[in-house]
Amino acid sequence: MINRKNTLDKLGNRVEKSQMVNQLFKGQPTKIEVIEMGDTVFCDACNEDYTNNDLATGGFIFGSKAYCPRCAEKRLPSIKSYGEEHYIKAYCPKGMSFKDFILKIRDGNNQIKIITSKKE
Ligand SMILES: [Zn+2]
């Protein structure tokens, strides 16, 4: 499972994302724009739109990116050759569509956050 709310800092302590943003942009005015994606599902590798595709099954989450069935199959050999399988956080269960898999993982948190900061 993906843990979206907490991330580890350099010392291995759990840090809330909002805290991380504060640390990154310490003292600088920061603006966070949130774009609600609803049921929109795109492959993060090839950008193909899977929103209306209930048939395609397969794919996985690599790091924080959603790899569609085609990209997952295409990239798995190189992921394995670099020993990076541990970055694969979840596989699409058999019989589930890629779209439902991604929406289930995002669990209603299907957002894009744009964080901008200005230096004084
Ligand atoms: Zn793809």
C-alpha cells in the first residue's frame, strides 16, 4: 500500500507532507493550488487516458507513478535489470481494470497539487 500522508525525512522520522512543504519553502510565501481530478486516470509514463477504459487490466505503481498495463510490461525488464523492483508499491489485482486499481489506490484523493513559492 502507498502511504501518501507521511514521508520519511533524512533521519527516518515520519513527516507530514504539509510539514515537508513548510520545510522546503521556509519563510517563503507559498501557494498551493489543488486540481481535483475526479475519476480521471492517466498513465504517468505515456499519458494515455484510461478514464473511460474499463477493460485494460494490469499495470503497477512505481514510486509514486501509475504505470499502465502496456508501460508496466514494457518497463519491467529494465526495472528488474536495475534491481528497482522494490519501488513497485502495488500491482493491479487480476481481473481489476487499471482505472479501478488507480482510483482505489488514490482512495478519493485524486488530486494534482501545484506548489509555487516566491523568493523575497
Ligand atoms: Zn502507459
